[in-house]
Amino acid sequence: MSWFKALRETAKAGLTVDFSLTNPRRSLRAAVAAALVIFPTMAIYGPSHAASAAMGAFIAGVATFQRSFRPRASLALVAGAGLGASTFLGYVAVGIPGAFPVLLAVWAFGAGMAWAVSPTAGVVAANTLSVMLVVVQLPVSVSAALGHAVLCSVGGGVQALVVTLWPIDSWRAQRDALADIYAGLGDYARGLRHDPMAHVDPEPFIVARQAARLTARQARRRPPELRGLRTIAERVRPTLAALADPRVGAAEEGPERDRAREVLAAAAEVLDALARAIRTGDPVQLPRDTPGLALARPGTGEDLLRGGARRSARQLSGLLGRAADRLDRQDRGAVPTGGRGAGLHRPPLIKVAPAAVATVGRQLHQHSAIFHHAVRMSGVVTAAYLAARLLGIEHGYWAPMASAMVMRPDFAQTFSRGVARVAGTVAGVLVSTAIVQVFKPGDWVLAALAVLSMGLSYMMLSTGYALLTAAISSYVVFLLGLQPGEPVQLAFDRVAMTLLGGAVALGAYALFPTWQTARLPERLAEWLAAAGRYAAAVFTAYGDPAGGHTEKDVRPALLDVRETRSEMLAALDRAELEPVHHFARTPELSRKQFDRARSAVGMLDRSTVLLEAHLPAADAAPLPGAGAFGEELRDATAIAAAAILLGQDVDFSALREAHRSWDYLLASLPRDEGIDVTRAGTRLVMQALTELEKSVRTRPQPARGEPVPSSA
């Protein structure tokens, strides 16, 4: 993609308006919490202290809207504490010649590295940086600086208190995440009727995994219907795939395929009904004709399904019935069987701090995209601040603030937000400054207008970054209107500094980019290694059915492979918008080879899903040689992933030899339906790996001559 087209597409994305508003009740709650901080502070301490309290309350309120399944109160408290620390340190450093730029550079680097923890942490950290730049403009002493820092923290505390006392849809995010899985499975079942190789969207499963990690308090208060259903959904997905795939399930054509389509259609209806019940909390209303739940009964046409298809249909019937029964029991008030152990448990924030620090530490190397972002952000924010100071503009802090809010780890977000930031800031500053200039409102009216702008900002968090920026700019103008100054000159300075900060940020990314295109082979290698571990875990479960490997090894490996695939697809989407023509740091791997390799790893992933659908019960006999083959597969895919990173050829000849030996062993065993399915699934795995081997081959293979007969 050319630079002109890339800039055009990112600008269009930045100025796109969604017209969807954030939950009005939650927006009102956050605005009320801010008002409870601003007005009392203004009455007691005056306008300057009210500005600090307002900053803390607003940013802490924004934190409660970030995509997270943690209690919103804890997010507000952490944001408030971070704001207090940044404010106090900024106040102290600004009074020491040369100290503030150093602090700014260090804090900006830390804010950039916070993206290693999560996007929520990165956004909150960037907000603390912007508040530091705004609030330190108020002339105060060190003791007064401590007071301003405390007020910022109090703003976060009040937001946390209001969230706790005024709960709104406390479990809505978790409920929606679980319902999205079942709705996605319903769409997947409908897609399989027409395309047996259809793909399921992994994103709802990843989000639901995050939602299932609960604190101890959340686990005790969780609605009963949210327990255990995610595990059932995880098992439904491979069962649907195994039923539809003609290689291990229903025949490609004929009565068996027609019957499989009927079962998939019925399953889709049942899954939709389950999704509605989970989302609304109402009793589950199943369709009247639900053959998906009656497959195991005589006379339902089950005799049309044979072998693996029959096994999959029976398993699907049982899983859907269990999900419906579980919801039905909860509706009748029965005690859930899942208990607290049905989901993962998320520790409190204070206990995950060491893990967060370790996560950041793993990104402190020169090849890390997060490290590049942190270095770039530190340099850009400091350069924008120094440039504004050298120009002698009184309100030059808007330049580094704009840079801090624009910078993101990837090109598309940085440039789209840069355009939206400039447009929104210009519009918001001009409108709010005109209001101040024409009506000349008093301090209390300005404070009320600031609270109103905060409420609009919360409402527009999902509408579009340009409109959100316009609302935030208006709130800052009204808030700083409490301080003395000329409104027209202030407006001119703010617009000019926003343009300067945005230009510096965008120019720095253009000069020192971190292209996702060059990192696609790395993402592919991570996905391949994860897919190999997943396949190995499944084969290990075949070799030791009583070992509990399904929950101990298979499930975590499946979740890891989903996340690595999702990360690769997200990187691929971002790479499509980059104005670069090169493909990778390893020129041996072309884009065509990458696409073929991606398809091969996807085939490996899907083949393993088919095998997982037929995992033996805990009391089944172990399958000889399955564990050893799984170990060979894990090692071979790990070596292949390293070869992709190094631009070398992939060689699975040793694994093919191991497969031939194991397949010969299975062929010598008594004929069994489960063994036939396992052999068919394993052949699909080897077919995928052979295709991967061919797709990334960089050197021509020598011709294999005919063996020369011995003269003896």
C-alpha cells in the first residue's frame, strides 16, 4: 500500500463516527461522581484545587469504561493512585531546573511499556502523563503539590465509591461474553451446513476466558447461570466440526450428509436459545422441534449416521442437553453443581503486580514492538515539550499532551488517532472558547459546564475518537477557564500546540516505524509452536485417558493456540494498512509463502480439533504409542517454528517416519471405530505439516534418483 493510500485510509478511520453511545446510566454515574468531587473542592479550596480534583475524577472515570472484567472500583482506585503519584512528582520536578524533562521522558517510557500489560494499562498510563502536563502548570509549593496529588487520588476514590454503591449491570460484561460464545457457535453450526471447512471466530472464546477469571469476592457473588457453561461451549465447538467434516464425520454427499445438516440446523437453533437466555437472564426457551437434543432417542433418524458422525451427534446431543438442563436448574433455584471451581479465579490487583512487572521485563529488548513504542513515546513527548518551551508559548504543554494521547504501538492506530485528535481538538476548543468568550460564565457555571462535558465524553467513548476528543477538549477549556487568562489567545495556543504535538508524533512514527508486516513470520512461528503443543496434548490424552489431561493440558493448550492465532490475525489486519512493500526481515519468506504456511497451520489446528472431539473417556483403554507420537510432534513443530524465524527450511522427515511406525502399530490392533477416527485424524495432521513443509521451502530439493540394483 502506498503512503498516500495508507494515510487516506487511516484518516478515514479516525474520522469515522459510529453513532453508538456508551451506556447512558454508566455515563451519568461517572459524571455524578466527578461532580461530587469538583463542587465541594471548589467551595472549600477554590478553583485551582478543583482543577486537580476534576482531573483525577475524570481520568479515573475513564478507567472504569475500559475493556476489563475486573471490578470497576479497583480500576478507578489504581488510576487515581497513578494520577496522584504523577501529579506530585511533576510538581516537585517542575521546580528544579532541568528535572521536569527528565521525569517526563522516564514517565513517558513507563507509560509506553505499560502496553505490555494490557491496552487498558497503556491507556490509563498515558492519561496520567497528560494530567501531569496539565496540572503542573498551576504555581504551587511542594506542600501544596502534595495536596493537589491527594485531591487527584481522592477523585479516583470517589469514583470507586460511587461504582460500589451504585452498581449498574454488574455482570453484564461477563454475561455478554458467555452469550457471545453460544451465539457464535450457532452461526458456526449454520456455516458448517454449507461449508464443512468453515472457521469459527476465536475472539468470543478469548474474551470469555478473560471474563472467567474472577476475584474470590466475584466468584461468591457470580450469578449461578454463569457457572460451567463456558466449559460446555468449549466442547461443543470441536464436536460440531467433527460432525460436519467428511473426513472423520458425515459423508460428503447422500442421506448421511442430509441428516448431518438437519442436526446442525437444530443445534444452531438450540445454541441461539441458550445465548438469549444467558444474555437476558430469562428462562431458556428451546424450539419445539429440537432434534439436536433428541439424537440419542430411537426412531429419530440416528441410523443414518455412522462411525465418527454418530459418535459426534451423540456427544453434541449430550452437551446441548447439559447446557439447557443447567440453565433450567438455575431458573428453578437449584444449587449449581459447578461451584466456585467452575471458572478461573482472578487474583486481586496487588497480587498480580509481580507478574505485571515480569511481563514488562520480558519486553525490555531491542526486538520488542512494545519497547520500540516506549522509546518512541519517550522521545516524542519530551521533544514536543522542549519544542514548545523553545517557542516560548505559554500553554505549550498541549503539544506533548497531544503526542502522548496520539501515540500507539502500531501505525494504523497512531495515524488515525492523530488525525482525529487534531480535528476533534480544533472543533472542541473553538466551540468551548466561543461559549466562554460570548457568555462569560462565572466559576460555578464553568465547573458545571466541565461536568457536563465530562458526561458527554463518557457517552462518546464508543462513538468515535474525533467526537470524544472534541468533548474532552471542551471539558479542559472550561476547567482551565477557572484560571486567569485571555480566552482567544488560549484557544489559539491550544490549537497550535495540538497541531505541533500531532505533527511531531506522526513524523516520529514515519521516521522510526515499527512495522507489523516485518513481524508476521514471528507471529506465524508462535502460532505453529502453540498448535504443535495443542496437538501433542491431544495425543497424550489418547495415550493416557485416565491422566486427566483434558483439563490439565488440552484445554490450556487450546486457549493458547486461539490467542496466538488471534494475535497473528490482528497483526495481519494492521499490516494491511501499512505503507510498506517489503514483507519480512527474512527475505526468504515471501508473502505467497506466508499465506500458504498460514493455511497449513490452520489445517493443523482444525485437524487437532477433530481429534479432540473424539477424546476417549477416562475409563477407556490407553492407545498404544499415542503419547510418544505426541512428544515427537511437539518437538518437530517447535524446531519448525525456529526454522521459520531463521529463514531456514522446515523438515518433518523424522516425524513422518514416526507416524509410519505408529500407524503400522494401530493397523495391527483389532478393528475399532475409535482407532479408525484416530488414524484418519492423524493423517490429516501429517498432511497439514507436509503442506507447511512445502510452503516455506526456500531451496530446491534434490531429485531423488531410482535406487541402483546391487551387482551382487
